[in-house]
Amino acid sequence: MATKLIPPPDIQKEEVSDGNGAVMGFFDHIDELRVRLLRTVLGLAVGMIVSLIVASPVVKYIAASAITSNITLQAISPTENITIFFRVTLMLGAMLASPYMTWQVLGFIVPGLTSIEKRWLLRAIPATTVLFVIGVLFTWFLLMPAYISFLAGFQADVIKPIWTGDNYFGFVTSVLFWHGAAFETPIVFYALARIGILNANKMLKFWRHAVVASAVFAGVIAPTYDPMTMIVITIVLFTLYMLSVALVAFGVPNGWERKKKV
């Protein structure tokens, strides 16, 4: 009598709905991740190509800020000027492509959306560029002078601040990018509330966690670790969280208390 073999469980049977009735297996998710990463990189590349038009004036403008602060910038390698140019181009390209990149990221980490939910999410995402630019301008005109002044003046009587152009532009672009990205959080919370994942009441209940998370994230994006800088950035991040609560409460129908999705 032949023994009936039971086939091993198929890993693809761990299925998740895509919001349209179809299901996706494990390897389908891996393939989707690959596709979305490729689209994100292509979107960034397009943004960088467009940014080539204004990259040179932006480089001159940022360099002028160092001269104003009595900082001497030097290039100590043959390719440093090229590196600086493309570093600025990368930052500008990320700013331009941020709506498309955000859409790809949210599309992967928030699966199972219906066509209506996707429509609301798509409508909210273009505002990320506006908030990103506001964050960059806020950082450049209000926070960056304080950062540069502190770093350039720290023990300046002992060591004269002569920075390389690559280090200075790397510092500036990194600070501007991460601070600008932090300003996108209200739209992210709004989009998640719009599709019923969270509500303002739930966000208020976790305000203490938000304070801790703001302090931790401030430690990640802060260019210096002096107490004043850390406190200021933490306050800015927590303020953005509370603005997100207000946006969800008043900008989303029934945003104060959303019913759980069945």
C-alpha cells in the first residue's frame, strides 16, 4: 500500500489582502519591495536631474554662509568640489521627489488599502513637499546660524576653524534633509488617520511616548549634543506631533474617535 506524502507547507500561503480581494504571499511582498525600491531610486534620479539646473547657485549660496560666519572652506582632494556639487544635487533631488518617494514607502508599509483609501492618501502626499521646504527654510534661517555659531566658536581661541568644503556641505545638507523630513510628520499622521489606522484621541493618550520619541529622534538628527540644542529640537518635534493631533482631530471626519476597521 503506497504511503501518501503530505507536501510541506508552502510559505506563500501566509497571504495578505491587497485591498482589492486578491492576496499576496511572502515572495510577492519581496518582489513588491524590490519594485518599490527601484521606483524610489528612479524618482530620486529624476529629481536630481531636474535639480542640476539650480545646484550651482545653491552651492554658492551655502558657501557664502560660511564666509559670513568667518569660516574658511578648503578643498583638500581633487574630487572634493565635484562631491560637494552632487551632494547638494542629491538634497535638492530628494526635496523634489519626496511626494513620490513617500507614496512608494507608505504603499508598502500600509498594505491592504481600498481604492478610496489610496485616493485619500495620494491627495495628502503632495503636501509633504510643502512641509519639507518649510522645514528646510525654518532650519536654515533659524537653527543653522545657531549651529554654525556654536561649532565655529567652540574653543576657537585654541583652534582656528578651517573646515573642508566636503565636511561643511555634508554637515549642512544632512541637517537640512533630516530636519525637513521631520516636518513631514503631520501629513503622515493625517494620511494614517484618513484611512482609519489611528485617531486624535489615541495620539493624545500616547503623548508621553511622543515626548520620549522626540528626544530620541532629536539625538539622531541634532548636529551638536549641547543641552540647549537638544531641548530646542525636542520641543520642535513634539510641537509637530501636537500639530499632527490637531490636524487629525479637525481635518479628518470623525478624526477624534475613528471606528475600528472590520
